Amino acid sequence: MAKKPNTNSTLSKRIKSRDKETLGKIVNLADNVSKSASKGADIAIAIPTRSRSNTVWNKKRGILEMGTAIASRELFNLSQAKQFMQTILHGNSIRELIEAEKTLSLRGMFYKALHTIAGTKGEKTFAGQDESDTILEDLEVSLCSLREELHIYAKKRGTMIGNITIVDSGDEIDCRHMGSGGYAIPSITEPNVIQFKKCEAKFVLHVEKDTVWGRFNEDRFWQKHNCILTEGSGQPPRGVRRLLRRLNEELGLPIYCLLDCDPWGHYIYSVIKQGSIALAFESERLAIPDAKFIGVRARDYADCGLSDDVQIALSDTDLKRAREIAAYPWFKDHRGWQKEIAQMQKNGFKMEVESLITKDISYVTEEYVPERLKKKDWLD
């Protein structure tokens, strides 16, 4: 009888190989700086530009991609010297993490590199965590390595329950038996952390907020309709988006999104489907081009017979954001989305998923979503 392959051993080898590659990139970055200094040349680090102007819409693939624009971060440029120093500091911290085979949170990385700069009157290396996080994102792009490959994780945000069994860091977890709280989705959901052991679900329903997720969980929607139920606490973090992408790509599960009827709900769907401008370099691993938007829709006010109580007036900021979203190239040429956004603007108000509770406490789980799925009534 042939020996069953040791999956833990194979996984360990893959991780070590990946770490070796990432470490090589860090060393190469440092070597380039050192060589420039020894030659008396300008000391600089090339950083790909993370901006809307350097984002390309790949219509064929249905995702946002990063362009080719590069910015130079120079040591002897007064306006760039501090960022150069911050980049080198974090690069060295990442090297230490990989060599120690340990990880740190974004907050931990901020504190690891935080100290008073010698020769100054109390000036710190970082004014706050926002500065630190930005530099780490710059390093991700520069090294072509995702955050988890740099041994950095973010705060957990997101929940899952449903007909799937996973293995998380060696622990088998049956997501059918997670009680009222569900399984907390970690910030790193790569195959070296989470493996799919057994899945009976036919699709994934992703909802915007924990309050809505709680209603679906309490009503056992995932059990009745044989699915997986996830939420991202608003704009889903990378761990949730990466897990959704893997469920779609590796298990072939359709992803349906139930989000608020407002420009922010539309934007969340856009990010899940096409990727985000700020993280365009990760779209290939995060975006889900065939994700569907099943609601809430602007027409639901009339179609569902909702009362005036659910109306939340659109502010000037909302209207401006709606126009911006309508102009996105992936929405601009989509008749359904143009009609949807125009109807919301014509209504003059937005609606939350929770507004459907005014019909009945379980209307959204027992009638609204099942009917949408049955009729294939969605926007894509």
C-alpha cells in the first residue's frame, strides 16, 4: 500500500520556501541601498504608486490592477527622508520576524519600530499607527509580497457559520456547530493557515453587518438553505475577502452579497467583486468577478411595500459618492447598475438591510433572500 503523503510536512516545506523567497527580497532591497551608498550614488527605494491614477481596469478579467507608475523614495530628499527611514526600519523588522518564525500584528509592528530619533528633540519614528500601516503597504507592493508573507496580521473582523468543516492551524473546526457567535475569521486565511476539509454548502451568502448575520444565524438560514453565512462588519477586511475568494475559486461556491441600499453598500460590493483602488496589487487574490448583489435594491421600497419610516435621506456626500460610483468603468457600462443608482437618487433616500424587519422579524431570511435566489434576481 502506498504511503499517504504527510500534508503537514508538505505545508511546512512550502512555508519555509515562501519565507526564504520573501527574506531574499528583503535582503535584496537592503543590498541595493548599500551598493548605492558605497558608489556615492543617490540612495533611494522604488515604490509603486498606490493611487487611482495608477489603477487599471482589466475588463477581460473583471478586476482592478495596479499600473506601472513608480515613485522614488530618497534618503537625501528632505521631504522623503523620514519615510525612507521608516521603510528601512520596517524592512528590518520583517526580516527579524521571518528569521524568528514569528508574527506580529499591525499594532505590534508600529510599537516595534517606535522610538525617539537620535539627535532630535523628542521626534518619534512614527507619529501614529496610520503612518506605520502606510509604510507596510508600501513594502507589500515593493516586495510583491502579501502582508501574511511578511509575517504581519491585522485585527480579526468577520464571522462565518455553515455547512463546512475547516482546519485552522491544525485544529479541525466544524462550522455547523459554532453557536450564536460563529467562527471568527482570522486576518490571515491563506492555505497554510486554513484548509477546507469537508464542504456540503451550495453557496455563500455574505451580509454587510453582524446584526444582519445574527438574524440569519438565529433563523438557521444556512442550515435550511445549505449554505455558508459570512459577514465583514461593514467593509470586509482582507482576511474575509481572501476567504471568500478561496471559497469561490477552490470550491466553486457562488458568492451572493446582501448589502445596504446606499453608495457605501454599492462600494462594498464593488470592492468584493472588482477589488479596491488602494489594494489593486492584491486584486488577483482578493477580487471575485462573478460575485452577485442580491439587495437591498432601490425598488424594494415599493416592491416590498415598506413604510416611510425606513427612509434615510441622502446627504450631499451620499449623492456625490453615488455619482462617483456610477462613473466607475465597471458600473458605467452596466445598464442594471446605472438604473439602480439612478433609482436610488430619484428616491432621494437610502435603506439598510434592517429596514426589511418592518415587514416581519424574519422577512429577510424567510421571504426576501429565498425569493431572490429562486428567481435569480440579482445584479452582477
